[in-house]
Amino acid sequence: MTGERRVRFWQGLSARLMLLTVLFVMIAEVLIFAPSIGRFRLTYLQTVLADAHLALMAVEATPDGMVDMDLQRRLLANAGTLGMMAWRPDRPKLVLGPDMPPDSDVRYDIRQVMFFPLIADAFSALTRREQRIISVIGPSPKDPSVIVEALLYEQPMIVEMRDYGWRILALSAFISTVAAALVCISLHWLLVRPLRRLSTAMLHFQEDPEDPARILAASPSLNEVGEAERRLAALQSSLARALHQQKRLAAVGTGVSKIAHDLKGVLTTALLESDRLEQNAGESRAVLRVRPSAPGAGRSLRRFRLEVETTADDLRETTQGIARALERAIGLATSTLRYASEGPPVPVPVRLDMAALCADALRSGPLPCQGLETVGWVTADRDMLLRVLENLVRNAVEAGASRLVLSAEPAGAFRRILVRDNGRGLPAKARENLFRPFSGSARPGGTGLGLPIARDLLRAMGGDLELADTGPDGTTFVVRLPAG
């Protein structure tokens, strides 16, 4: 298609929509991930405090509040801590761990947790490489009245946070890909596909704006895309009408010289006939002044009557010549004005028996015709199609054809009807300007409007008219129409 450029997938709107959807979903997942990783860290620390409280409760359950070193190590390992202690307002502190625990690098109090500092601490921990000992203090999840403080290595927590982050990232990537695919499919169906249809319709219309069959058939959808299609179809219809009228006016302007030449010839003929009429009228007056004498009255009277009759015949022939010339001038002017003022034809398509319609058209120029039974049914406006066929029959008669041969063949949703005559063919000038108004006439005095009008009528019905071949053996036209 002229002007059409194939767009690669990665350059198309669908690919860009998919990439943008993935990007936006990932941004949304990051916004979800940040508080999630902060909450994961807080939950990890609360779990450590809960395990520490349980270990301390085991110490509290002993008779003397003392446990051996082996049990201490197992309790500390189970809780994942280096040391711990717990207290409540009405009881003494419970301590579990070495007498001289290592110093902590940082102390976190989770009794007053703030949203943004929580996220900042989590991301800071994710990016940290060095090993640190941290101290965590907060209420026990088992008993909020008990305050627990635990001493632990930070690295195991960071490892679990990173594992959790990778899992969240993989899940986010999967969700974003699925969401992007669904969004892309939806947008492709709802937006990209109609846009492609609109662009294709524009390019198709651009190739031949005067062809009514290229006007977009708007969908009945009530959404914005349907409204855009209807507006584009209305714009194309309006432009087609304007171009149709402009083409006809331009053709009239181009044909003015030819029309002026023809009218000059017609009016010259009428002037000559008028001079003859004046001359004959003068001769009649001269004869009427003859007064025959008595001796030769009979012979003179006969001569007088003969001259009058002869003059009357000349007058009749002269007036008929003038009438024919003026009729030709009027016909030429009428055809030109009608062509310039006619708007685009508006067909009323019905299902027609092409054979019966061809038989009606043959009455305008009686020619033997073969193949009527092959043409079948078509969908067209009866009067328009009859006018087209009459024009083709008239052209065949003027070309000296003695018979017509019709044949039809299917062409998808159309039928191609071949109309062949055995006339003398079209001259080169007529072939070059066949569908140009005022330029494609094959006979002297013709306007050259028949075939351009016939093609306009067929295009208005969704078909077309083409010249298949022409030569000394005859001419073949192809009439293309929607199948019945």
C-alpha cells in the first residue's frame, strides 16, 4: 500500500505499552517492597525477643534461677542471641549469657517504631557488608508487660532479609509481566487494533479519495474509538463529495476549449443554414412578383407553382438543418451543465438478475448478445447499473459492433462481468484519456462523458469499470460489482 511502512513489534505501540506497564508495576512493587522489608526486619527482631523471653522463662522455672553453662549455650543458640535479659516492674531482672557480654555496635529500641526510620534502617542493613553486634530492646510479644533486651549478630538477619527481598523481587517480576501482558492484550484489542484500522483506512482512502468504496465503514461502537471512526467516515464522505465536485468542475474547465470549438462549428452550421434560408426567402419573393400575361398564362402559371414548391422544399431542409445544429448545441451545453452540477450518486442497492437487466439495456442498441445466462445475480442500484450497461451498448454500436459476448467470473466478494464487442476498437487517444471527462470520446462531436460517468456510478455502488483490452477485433470492458 502506498505510503505504508511495516512497523516492527518493538517499535509498535503494543511493545511500548508492555514495557511501560512492566515499569509501572515494578514501581508499584518497589513502593510495596520498601515497607515490606521494613516490616520483615521488625518481625525478625520481635521473634528474637519472643524466643529470648521463652529462654528466660525456662531459667525462671528452675528452683534457684540458675542453669549450667551447657544449657545456657543451647538456650542462647536456640534464640539466636549472644546474651539476653528480661524484667518487669514488680520482679527482678533475669539474665542469661556470659558474665562479660561483648559490647554492641548499635542499640535499637523497637518500643517506639517510626515508619520512615524503620524503612531506612532496613535498607541500610541490606547494603551493609561488615559484621556487627546489635542490641535490641522491646516488649515481649508473649507478654507486653515484660521488657526484653537481646544481644545478637546482625548478619544472619541480613541474610534472611536478602533472601526475602529476592523472593519478593521474583514475585514482583512475575506479577508485573503477567499484568503487562494482560494490559497489553486489552489495550491492543481496545485501542491498538482500532487505531491500526483507522490508519489503514486513511492510507486506503488516500490512494483514491474519489472512490466511495474506500470510505471507512464505521463500527457501531459507542466508545471513543467508535466515535472517532464515525467522524473519520463523515470526513472522508465530505472530502469525497468535495473532490467529486471539484473534479467535475476541473474537467469542465479543461473541456471549455473543446466545447467552444464544437459550439463554434455548430453555430457556423446554423449561420450557413440561416443564410440559405434568407436566400431562398428572397427567391420566393421574386417568383411571387411574376404576373403571367394572357397569351402564355398556362405555361407561366406552371413555372410559378414549380418554383414555389422547390423553394418550400429548400426551406424545410434548411430549417431542419438549423434545428439539428441547435439541438446538438443544446445537447452539448446540457450535458456539460448536468455533469458540472450533479453531486455524487447515491445508490439504493438491491439484488438484481443481471441477465434481465442486460436484456433491457440491449433495447437501447439492438445487438445480438451471447452469454446472458452466465452473468448471474449482483447487488446494485437498478437505474444506475442500467445506465452503465446502456452506455457500453451505445459505445459498441458506435464502434460498428455487430454482436456482444458476456461472461462472468467470481472474484471473492465481487463478480467480474466481461462485456466484449466485435467493433473496430478504441483509438489511441481515446485509450489514453478513456476515463477523463471531455477527453476520451472516440467519435467526432462526442463529449467523452459516458465512460467517466459510468465508472463513477459503479464506484458509488462499491464496484468499478476497467478496460481489459481493445484492438481491431473488438473491445472488452470489465464491470466489477458486489456479488448477490
